[in-house]
Amino acid sequence: DKHRAELTLMVEMGKRAEIEALYSHGFDFLGKYMARKIVQGDYI
């Protein structure tokens, strides 16, 4: 669980700027995709 939390945090911190930049350009599907993957990771 600790490793998973750290990985999720890394993804959120590392990709947040990229996702926000793409989202602002209309590529909101990437943000939704990442959010879905993070949610799925919590249930594995």
C-alpha cells in the first residue's frame, strides 16, 4: 500500500503539469484516462 501510494503521488506530481497543459488545449481525455488508471490502481 505504501509503495502504491508513493507511485500514485509521483504520477500526480510528475504528470499534473502535463495533464493540465493538455487539458487546456482540449485533450481532457488524457486527464480522464490518468484519473481512471489511478482509481483502478486503488482497487487492484
